[in-house]
Amino acid sequence: MTAYKSVNPSTGETLQEFPTATDGEIRQAIDSAHAAFTHWRAEPVENRSKVLSRVAELYRERSDELAALIALEMGKPLREAKGEVALSANIYEYYATEGPGFMADEQLDPRGGGSAVVRTLPVGALLGIMPWNYPYYQVARFAAPNLMLGNTVLLKHANNCPQSALAMEQIFADAGVPSGAYTNIFATNEQAADIIADPRIQGVSLTGSERAGAAVAEVAGRNLKKYVLELGGSDPFIVLDSEDLDATVKAAVAGRMGNTGQACNAAKRFIVVEDLYEEFVEKFTARMAAIEPGDPLQQETRFGPLSSQSAADGLLEQIRDAVERGATLRTGGGRIDRPGSYVQPTVLTDVTEDMRAFSEELFGPAAVIYKVANADEAVELANNSPFGLGGAVFSADEGRALEVADRLETGMVWINGTSGTQEDLPFGGVKRSGVGRELARYGMAEFVNRKLIRIPKKR
């Protein structure tokens, strides 16, 4: 059976197909990851650091090739694709540089005298299950800190990104990661469940949908395995006031439309105080309607296709549901008349709780705008969501914005800026947006053995 397939979403053309791994190949991959752990963990920290530095160098050297691959496989505009490659390189470089410090022994001062130290140690082979929307960056968040620790990695990528998955595996090999320490596997979901259950696998990290996260958590919990889940988001973008509404709207559109709207931490729900609401809707809608689609392989393109026809179909169903139940369609709402999985930039208002668009994540170029009377209503509406990943608060009064930010039930909040990511800031959410944190020092704190070594005071 062929489950891994590169399909150009801007044309619908099948580029290349790959068979899924056999059960024997999966067993061999687990064997190799387990065996490699013994040697990789024993490598001096400075050697692992040098390898990760070389990984970063290879990402930069191969930037054009890597960017073109994901433009072809999942439709990311080339300019954004190169930015993703650069960010991924920064993550590997960051852990190569800062990782040894994160692993330093923690000396304790125990009551009763004597000495005690907490040592940060790796735990073994891990499984990563990664999505298609940021094919390199999502892997880097998981692989970089864990390879630095001395853990080994089996990586199951999304089935529409096989060529970029293989390109990453080649980079690790070329950088000097030993055989078995990082292995790409074209596994089925059933095989992934078997991998998690294997006693040699010590944990699993998944970035993906709520459904996938629940399935992984169930298997991991049943087998007493640690897991990290980075799931969906429906981030609020709250506008309390504005000294420059044009700039605020520009930031709002940028926050919604990055990666063609296919980002878990993109701004998706725009919550605007009533005295600015009409003008915000008018300006936001005009900017969204003016966005022109293009070929993701062209440098000037800012807006590409969704990752697949099924992704486009799913988003259009959510939009139709809202409109049929009484939402106001301000612009968009349909397909773009050209080959590929292009959907018009869409703006909805008057969305109510009985509509799917109220409680579900809209993973594409569609935004919902709400009107509220004041900051209290804004917070209440923002928190009325099953998700809790990120958010943004815009106000000329930073103190007021901070007070609102403190009340949001999210893992991250930006003040007068759109949700973003960088290697030295933690990433993660609460509620149905996930469990655990990635990046910064927190990314090295998930799959570790915090081993206590105690020497009591001599009597």
C-alpha cells in the first residue's frame, strides 16, 4: 500500500509516491534506535553539540533546495519556506550552543547536611509524529533538544511530506548523527501505535490535530509513556483601542494569513471593542479581499494553496455551515478559479455558538470578527473556546493590555504584536491545545531523567 505521496497542491499533480514501511522494517528501526542510544548518550556533550552545529550549517547551505521541496509538497510560498528553513537552522544552532548549559548539574543544599545533585540525563529512544504545515520547523523543535540530550529519534512525518522528510534524514546523516540515532519511518497510524507500545520507546511527541493527539495520548497512557502534544488553536486577537487602526489591521491580516492561514498559533478570532468594530471590519475585509493568489514557487507570491484538496474541502464546509446558519459573509467563501486547492480569503461576522466556526479551528484563510462592549466581554469571549494556545492584545495602554493578557486562558500572549515563535521562547498551550512545552530551555525538560544523587552527612 502506498500512503506517502507528494502531490503539488497548486496543480494537483502527483510528484512521487513511497510505500509504507513493512512491520519488519519498523522492528529494525526500533532495534537501531535502541542500540544507537547506548553509544549516542555516551558521546561527550561537546561532540553532540558539534554535530548539531553542522546540522544548522547544512540547513543554511541547502536552503534553496529545502525551501523548494516544501513549496512543492505542501504549497508554502517560497519566501516563507526560506524563512522556515532559516528558523530551523537557528533552533539547531541554539541547542548546540545553549544545550550544554541546560544540562548542567543542579547542586542542592539538603536539610540535614551532606550533598545532593540533580543530573539531567537522556531517557532513550523517542517517537516524533509531525505535521505538514511546517515540515522542517516542527521536527527541529523536537529533534534538536532531544538529540542534544542524547536521546535517539524515530520520526514519522505527515504522509504528504515524504521528500522533505527524507531530505532531513539525509542532513542528519551528513552532519554525523550516527546510524539509528535519527531515523525517518514511513509508518502507518497502526504501526505508530505499536511503536509507542514497544518497551524500548520511552516517549512520544506529536504535533497535529486534537483527534490525533487523543489517540496518541490514549496509547501512551495505556503503556505508561511520557508524551508531549502540540495541538490546535483558535487564537484570539483582541483590539481594545488603537492610535493607528491601519497598522493594527495590517498586523491582524498578517497574523491570520501567514502560511495561507495554516498555523496553529495564527490569529483566528478577532475580538474588537464596539467603537472600533465597524471601521476595523471594513479595513480588514478590504485587505483580505485584495490578497492575490500565486504559484508558491514564485518569489513574489504571498498567498498560496492549501496543503490539499481535502484541506480546502474541510474549510469550505465550515464556512458554508456558518453562512447557512446566519453568519454574514463579508468576502470570500469559495474556491479560487484556478487549478489547485486555493480558497478565497474569507471574513465572517455575526458568528454564533451554534456554528462550527465558533468552536472549531479554521485552518486556512478564513477569519471571524466579533464585536464586544469592553475588555471584560473580550476576555469572556476569548476564553469561551476549547483551545488555549496563544493570543494577542492590542492597546496603546500596555498596562491595560497586560491586565487583559493575564486573564486569558492561553499558554502564550503577545502584546501589540502577532503570535510568533523563536528558538529561545517557550511554545505551547493549555486546554485542548496540548500538553507540555517546546523550545527554549523548556524544550530540553520534557524527555529527561532528573536523577538525584545524594551523599548523606557522615554520622
